[in-house]
Amino acid sequence: MFCVRTLEEIFPYEEFRPYQRNLIEYMYNSFTSDKIAVVYAPTGLGKTVSILTAYLLEPRDKLLILTRTRNQSSIYARELSRIKSKIGRVDYVFIRSKQELCAIASKSEKIRSLPYTVFIRICEKLKRDGKCPYYKRSIVDGEFTDILTKSAYMVLSRGAILSRIIRVGIRNRICPYELARFLARKANIVVGTYSYVFNPKIREAFLSGLDSTLEDIVLVVDEAHNLPSFIENQHVKSMNLGSIELAVRKIKRLPRNEILENISGILEDFLDQVRTSIGAENKKILEMDISEAIGSIDLNELDSIVDISQELMETDPDLAYSLLKFVDFVDYYVNNYRIDLYVCTGEQSYSRRLGYHYTIKLNLLDPSSQAVEVFKKVKAAILMSGSLHPLEYYKITLGLSEPGIYERTTTAVFPSPFPRESMRVYVDVALTSRYEERTPDMYSLYARRIELIVEGLPRDKAILVVFPSYSIQKEVSSRMNISNRGYIIEHRKTRINEVKFFLSDNPGAVILSVSGGKLAEGIDYRIGGKTILQAVIVAGLPFPEYSIVLRKKQEYFEKRFGDRFVAIFLTTIAPMVRAIIQAAGRLIRCKDDKGVVFILDRRFSKYSNYFPRVPWQTYEPYRHEYMLRRILNEAINFLQS
């Protein structure tokens, strides 16, 4: 079956983990038969080294691996280095966005913080005007320069990881992105981020740079449970009307200039049209139609706004940024917005600088509308994760059930290599975070139950508390007293490295996180190779908050499938299940780990059948404090056994 190399020649470890050979064989068959494979493989199987081994058995096509975060891509760097040490030459390159690899942006926070589409406009103008010194030494008359190609082959021989590409590029005064683009043409394996394929604008430029099409590529999507929400987030565009109003006032205070006066007129006309759409109701949030406002804009003037913004970058960066955000929003609306696939909302807020103002947002309703464009064309693909549950949700939201894709799609569910008894689930049936029952008394009861669990469990390992929202986190945490154990509260700007630093000094701390946030999903709670979590407390089922966007999504899917229940499943139930499984997945990272999950919401019994049977459907319910104390004793014995 294995045509070029044997499995043992490539695999860089002395022995295989349970089920790992089967996983590699399945992946190999998917590559060579041009399938789209959905692989549900739990943590501990060694998915990263398996996918690389499966590909290298017969590397006929270019392999493009997509990860969501830098941390995930670093795992590929380690495994590729191991394989390279064993078999000799393996040509691979790690690549990020043009903005992340820009030598100028590496020295300028202003450039790094620009919207990507605006950055691209500025980059193209600098190249066109001959004002980027790095690009001038990289490309001459459309061809890569000798200094770039020489640098590229040196990097390729050592291993084209991101830090080396950036370091060599800056040292040799060549563009790190062009260096990576050349390397991506030469390498068999390219490791990038989701946006390289699932952002249409970036995809077009990226594939053109590779001199390839989707039909030439075999694709791997790592941690694919993140893909539906990633696609949705890529297509959320916002524009702060308060910032545009302030921009108009600032422009009028600048010296008279025909171009500036023209730009001011464009912005004022746009604002007048939008105010008409908002009306006089002064609602906190409303659905809007801004098609006439967009239609009033002369699109040929967008480049003039970008040019002026560049000139203003040094003297008034806030004004420049507001103008560039306006260009980004309008450009996206014109090229992507469809009334049947998006909802446009206006949300009112207040700030000292801007007063009361509205933010206009565009929200994509169905991620499959973008995903099908990829999976219909790509030569082969593997979507893998340890959290692809419920599977049907991912098949629908990624378009894998669509004609032309369904026929090529296969699914494999691999068992966990860890003991089945490594995790236990307990459910408190006295509590609920149901909106109608969110009262001070209920928040106090949540605080009391969390305190009991925190006090009762051993102090040598940490406890992760997951709240459905920041507002519930605030209400409950303000009523809790857990200061004798040490704790950290997640906020929107929390950094993972700060949390790990805190936990290294406080291994028994309590982490008060929010569902879908960095600390409930995007972090591996291991220090020194050992898992430091012993429990996850789900403080209320993390259903998405009801909103205009959620209502429009439900209406969209009900119309698409003709079934109200399917719409509710896709928009509320499945995301809740995914969030809980992701949070609980922080507990068991190796075969010796054990963990307990406390779900503080009586509604779990209604939804438990949407979860995997073990351990979720074998949970133990409790209601009173004395029952919780008994369960805590059982949990301690379980954790320490």
C-alpha cells in the first residue's frame, strides 16, 4: 500500500500510540483517493505527526496545513524537525499573513493594527511608488532577485520556520513575505493559518503567489471544530459612526484642500443616509438597510481616501485609522454583502470621547456559503479535531453535505487512547442560568456552590470555572469569596502567557473564564509536561446570547431546511455542546490525567443526549449541599486513586 517509503522509515518515534497506525492509514488513503475526510480523533492519538507521516509516505501533491493559532503551528515545527532529523531533507515553510511578515510593520504598531484590506492597499502603493526598500531588493522586473533566492535556499535547508524567515529577511534587507512566498513555491509542505484559504481575498493572492490553484492542493484543517466560527468572524465587519463623525469634524479643521473637502462630503452624505436608516426611534440595537448609503459613495474615491490616510498617519493617526476603517467597511460591503446571507445591525453605545453613537455591523449568517467554495475545488482535504461533536453540525455548517462534496466526504471516529474512566461528570439540578431566572438569589446560589467545590477539592491543582458570559461572570464572582486559594479573572484583553506565568506560581488557583474565550479553549494547561487542572466547573449552560443576529440565523436555517428544530439545533444547541466539550477537553491531556466536570445547570438533563455517551450521559445529579459534599469526597478519591 505504501508506495514510496515505509511507515517505519518516516515515523520519528520508537513506538506507535494505540490506534495511531489505523489513523495514519486512514489519512494516507484519504490523500491518495482524493477524499474529504472528517477525522474525529481525541487528544493523545498523535494527530500532528500522523498527518505528516501519512503525507510523506507518497508526497505527490503540495500539502497545505492550516492552523488557527501560532501555538498550534509550533507543534508542526517540532514534529517536522524530528522527521527531518530522521529521513534527511524535508522541504517545508511556515507562512503567515503579508501584514505579519512585513518588515516595516514589525517596527510600527500603527501599521500592524490596520485592517488587513487597508494594509494591502498601502503595501501595494508603497511597492508601486518604489518606496518599500525591502520589496525593491526582493523583486525586480517581476522576478525574484538573486539575494532573495540565495537566502531562500539557505533557509529551506535549515527549516523555514517563521522566526528564521523574518530574521533572515530583515538582516538581508529583503521582504520576509516575498521570501516566504518563494519558499512556498519550492516546499512540499506549507503551514499557514485558516485565512489563507477561508478568506477569499487572501486566498486569491496566496494561491497566485504559489502559482497553484485549489485543485492542485491537498488540505489539512487542524482543530477543525474552530472553522465554522472562524469563517463567521472573518465576515463580521464593523464601522463606528461616532468615529466617522469625529473624522468629519477633524477634516474641516485642516487647511482647505479640494481632496479633503471631497472626502468630507462623501462621509457627510454617507452619515446622512445612515441616519435616515436608523430613524428617530433611538433603539439600543436594530436591524438596518444601508444599501442606499453605500450606493451614494463614488467607489473611485476610495483610493484617494487611502492616499490621504497615509499622509495623515504621522500627524493624526486616529483620523487616518478612522478613514481607513471606512474604506475597509465599504470595500467589504460592495464585494461580499448579500441580503439573503447577511444581517446588518446598528448597536448603540456610549464613550466619553464620542458620546452616544451607533456601530454598524455586518454579520454572515451561514459559514457554509464560504466553505463550499473551497471543498468543491480542493483536490483532497482532512478536517481533524478531538472535538467534532455533534458531527452533523460540522457537516452542515462547513457545506460537507452539499452536492459535489457529499459524495467525496468520509468520516472516521477514533477511540481515545486514554482510559474511559479518566473523567466524571456531576450535574447540579438546583441551579440554572436561564435568562428568566437570572436573579440576585440565583447568582448568590451559584457563588455558594462554586465556593463549596473550590474549598472541597485538593489545593495542588487548578480549577477552571466557565461562565456563559462576562455579565454572569461579573455577577457571580462579585458574590464569591475564594481569595484564600488565589484566582485570576479573564477579561477581553487577557493574555495566555500572563495566565501561565500566574499558574506557575499558583498551581492550585481558580481560573474564572468565559465560554468561547481564550482560557476555556485556547490554552493547554500543562506546565513542565504535566496537566495542572483537576476540575472544570460549567457555571450555566453556555448558549449563545439571544440577539437580532441569532434570530436572523434561526430564520435563515429554518427557511433553508424547512424545520424549526434544525435551526435551533444549529444555532444554539450545537454551539453549547461544542463549548462545554472544549472546556472539559482541557482536563485530559495524557494517559495519567484524571478530571471532574461540574455542570451547574438543571437543563443539562434535557440536552445530555447531544453529548458523547461516556462520560456525559452517565452523569450523577445532585441538588442539596449535603449531596455535593458527599460527591466532593468521591471526586477526591477518584482524582487521587
